[in-house]
Amino acid sequence: MKFRRATLVANIVIIGATLPTVGLSFATASNGAAPLYQYDSTPAGAWSTQGLTSDLSGHSIIGNAHGVTGDGEFALSARLDNGHLGLFVRNANAATSFYDMTTLTNAPTAASDPNVFLDPFGNIDMVYVSTVGHLILITPHTAVLAPRNTSLRERVRSHATPANTTPSPGGLNGASALFSITDLTVASHIPMSPGLVSASVSGLSGAIFDLSTKGDAIVLPMQWHQMNIAPSLGPASDVTAMTSSPTLLNTPVSMPGITNAFAATSTAGHVEYFSQPVVGSGQWTMTDVTNISASPPSTGQLSISTNGSAIYVASLSSAGHVQLFINSSSSATAATPPTSTSTSTSTPTTSTSTTSTSTTSTSTSISTSISTSTTTTTVAVAAVAATHVQSLSKSAVSHIATFPVTWKYRDLTAVISGSPVWTGSIFLNATSTSINVAGRAANWGDIYDYTDTLPAITWTSNDVSLSSGATTATTAIGVTGVFNGTSLQLFAPGLGTVSARGVGVYAIPSNDWGRAISDGWPIISETGGMGTLNAPWVGFAPPTPLNRSPDYLMGQSIVASKKRETWLSFWTVSGPLTPADQTVASYYSHGFLAGQWVAQQIDKYHLSGLNLKPNWVILDPEGYPDNHSALDAPAGSSNAVIAKHATYWTAMLNGWATGMNDVDPNLHPGVYASMSEYRNYGLTNTAVPVFQAIAFGGGGPIRVAGSSGHNILGYIAFNAVCSPTATLRAQEKTLMNPPWSGQYNTLQFNAGVYCAP
């Protein structure tokens, strides 16, 4: 398996998240497998998308895909829906190939996602943790027969066996085995936890970074001596023990071309950066980046990248904020280790193992090859090409990172006004001209790309799913990616379908619901319940059997239409009824109890034959005691009073989302709010998507200053008119186009009025 020319490895990471909203019911695989999709950026900033299921021979994937890139070509590794290891490759001419590596190698079953990297000769190697906790390395074994400039696709083919054929011991028909499988746990005697393994290669040296079952960071050095021969292994280092640092939450992440540095998240949520001043010296330092930067704790696995002049680490906070840590240096030589009180230093230790066991893919046995020392030449990290394209050869020198003390911290969710909170895996890439951080919006599954153009610090946000016209929502897994030297390519599993976007209708007569769907309105909405004077502070008014309630009947209309339709479900919730009860805890309780009750009703729909749920379940704060659920501050209030009411909004929305998702984590909470409420009470920072009230008429709608933000999914517009038709069309265009640019919008006509789109 080979690229035309060996280039730099792209390391990619994942963490978990919630499921996306879908407009219709779709069956999912029992093992969580989902189709894989690719998203491609363009120089103009636009995005396109394509499904990869056909390229994967019809397979969906478990988890996510992880890749390596170079010379315009890339390869992706993944676990297939049948549990096998899959490899997908595309060359510079866009020709693609797919290989079932389990069939080719008889490799042990993977417990977590496999990763791929390039060895010094340009071969693709695969590394992963097996179901019994063993760290497995798959490397090419036979000599490559094709010319050195042959494409990756051709190189992989030179190692392939005929379809539906299992090689006999020693290789197909007695030939030499095609691959070597090295059990690195047999070599290191250290069992590993399931997770994404990182690997970096520099010159003829490399290192694998993994997490032991004890939660320790393990570094295993490698040395190559000959093409298509598995590398020899040095002694494994338990860096956590050597630095007396805390145990880790997730597997370490490393940077392409740098074998003496990595980062990981501790069980306390601290971002820890480990570095080795001299490769192979046995000395490691640990810097507690979270402590130094006074940043919130991080959750999940990290993503890391470097452009030669700075090191970037990205994470998500427990609140879903995108956190970026920056370590800049203008030094051209290796710096001394940090001396901060947040840094611990190890002393050289003896090896934990000096043997490795390597077996071919189809035979029992083979050679043991050991290297306990590494010869390197120290050069600056700046030697790593900023374009992420580096030529490696047998004569290439190794690279090490510089280690400045200062770490800078940025909360990108706060910096980019109105940004949605994220969940799932995130992808980070840094070049000499830009930084990209990509991830998944927590509450609706769209992929976002945050971009900073260097050297200026100017962050912009792009909804990749919307820009690409994606019809599939991102799953819980999140996003990975590669940078091919000119453009960004993101990968994410998809599930179901993205909710239909556009302009629909709200509060039309119930007899017209089916007609509205048939006429082509892509969105339909209604109020499912009204505020009450007693807990749970929402209910059916008048009291109605569940299968005769407005929300249930709307769902029936959608199912009967047999059309894809976005369903917005509004529920009015009352707030605390007296000033004495108006506390943060009370607002949270009202939201929580209401969210629980609404979710319980929706989860009973199937008992009456409705196997469909709303796309968004939206809190409408127009309940008792004042038609604003006691959330809005009195007119003329001081800034202090307005700030106090902002805490009430936050509490009630947190309660609404928590109560709902405690019952059904697949429901998606939202909130309905006016422009002034959005501005006055800090709703730009809420994790709950906002559907904003606006009005036509009198020259409107007119934007209230400070009322825009990325978490506004759409506009609920009243005072809309049906005729003349040109006016109706103009209203639709207003909601869809700048400066409003709503994704999920509705028009409300006069009471009792319906008109076709």
C-alpha cells in the first residue's frame, strides 16, 4: 500500500454525542453502523457533499473513519458494519478503491476505530486495539513490485488477494504473506484500553501513543530498516508513571512528524501536554495546560495540529464550548522544558520490554527484531512543512517540537457570537495561513467549520451541512477530516435525513394541515399544549385524550401525507406564579417538570399508532402569570434586574432541555423568543436552538440591534398575508435570504386563514 511519494500523517480523533433530529423514522443498525459522508471545501468558501457507501462496497461504518493524506491522495480506515477492518483510498485522479483488510489479513477483531499512518517509505500502516485489549500493527510484508511512482490505488492492489479467497499459511497458494501483523502488547506486556491510537513518523523513526487499561499514557518507539519489513520496537514508556501525572480519560493525540510530544485529557478534565526535550532521552515533562490557562475542564478526546510555528490543541468543555489552546514559539531550536509549577518532569527509566513478537497475516510465527536506541538529528519543528506535505526518505532526519512555556486560551464559542454548542468528535487543522476547527452542533446535527485567517485573529463560522446542501444529519460520532494541501475534507457518519428547510406555516386551521403538506409547505407547526396553574405547568386545554391532542393529530397528518415534512412542536409553559417563588431554582423546576411531561406524552404516541416524533420540541414562554411566564423584566428595569431575569431564562431553558432529554435523549428541545428577549437575556449563549419571533407589516420585519446569532434556526413570522401572490413570495424570500437567512421558518396568517405556497 503506497502513495506516489511519502507525506505527512493526519491524526484524527473522536468523542461521543447525542443523535441528530430526523424528519422520518429510519431503522438503524443494532451495532450503531451508519453510512459515511464526505464534505469538501472550495477556495471560495463553499462546500459540497457526497455519500461514500457505494465506495465502501455498500458498507456502513461503526464509529468514524480516520485518515492520512498526501499528494492529493488520501486513505481512510474504519470498522465496517460486519465488524471487519476497512480501507478506502482515493488517488489524485479521484479513482477510488476499497479493501476489506480483515479478509486480506485475518487480523484480530477491532474493539475501537483503527487509524492509519504512513511509514518512512510511503506505505500505509494500520494500528488499532483488539477486542482483548491488544495493540495491533498491520504493515505490508511482501516487496512492492510496481514502480515507485505508482498511485496509492495501484500499490494497494499489488497486495490484494482475489475476492472471497482466504490465503493459506505463508500466503496465497504458498506465496509469501502479504502483510505482517505485530502484536505490540505481547512486545510491551501492557494491555490497552479501546480507543483511537495515534502514531507519528519522522525520518526512519516513529512512535505509537496509546492508553493502557490503567489509564496511563504509553509511548512505543519504532525504527524502520527496510521497506516492507515491520519496524523494530524500542522499550515502551509509561509516561504517566514517569511524570507522576494523573490518569487519563482518553487516548493521547500526537502531531504529524513529531514523535516527542503528545496531548491528552486527564480524568479531571485537564488538558495535559507531554514533551520530551531530546528524542529517546527517557525524560518527559507534563504541562497542565488547563491549570496554566485557567480554562474550564475539557471532556472527551482532544484534537491537535501544528503549522511549524505554533502548536494548537482543541477540546470541548462540559458546556459544549469549543476551546482552543495555542502554544507559539519563534525559536528555531529545541527549547528547555517548561519550569512552571504546573509541569512535572520524569527521570530516565529502564525499558518495560525489549522484545517484540511479529507474525504474518496468515502464518504463526516469525521474526523478532528489536531496537533499544534511536539515532536522531535535532532540528526545529519549523522544518515541518506548513502545507502538511513533507517528503520522507531513508535519509530523512527526525523532527522534534519546541516547548515554550506560554499557552494561550480561546473560547471560540464565546468569540464567535451566537455559535451553537458542539458535541461529538472535533477536527483541528493548522497551516501557515489558517486554522480550521470543525464539529457538530449539539442540538441539530449540522457540521460547522470555524476558520481563522492567519496572522490576523478573525474567526468566521460556516454551517457546512447547509452550505453543502446535505440531506443527511450527522450522527452522534461527530467529525473527522484531512487537509490535502489545498482544501479541507471532512468525514462524518449520517443517519436518517436532514429536516426539510425553508418556509412553512404555523397556526393554520387543523382541517388544512394535510392540504398544507400536500401543497408543498415544507414545514408545519402548531401548539401542542398550554400553560397551566399547577405542575407540570403545561397541559392540554381543554383536557383531551392524548390521541386527540393537537400535536398527536398533526403527526398523524404528516404520516398520512407520506411526504418528508419538518414538524415544529410548540408548548406553552407557565413560570413561577408569585414574586416570592421567582428564584433560579424555581424556574429550573418549572422547565424541568414541563420538559419531562411533554417528552412523556410524545413517547406515548406510538401506543396509539403514531411512530413519528417532532423534529423540535419548542418551549413557548407565553404562559402564566403574565403571558410571558414571568421571564421578562418589567419595563424600565435596571441593568441589574435585567441581568437577574437573564438567569431565570437560563435556568428555565436548562430545566426544559434536561427534563426532556432525561425521558428521551433523542428529542430536540428549542425555545421561542422575541428579538428583544434574545438580546436582553443573553440567549445568544444558550445551548438550546432559538426560533425567533418577528412580524411583517409597517415596513417590517426590522432587526433589533443585538438580536442576531448562529443559534437562531429560524423565524416564526406573524402578520403574514396571502395576497397578492407577489407579497407572499416576497415574505418567503425575506425569511430565507440575508440578513435573516433562516433555515426553519413559518408564516402565520390571520386566524382561520390558509393559503397555498
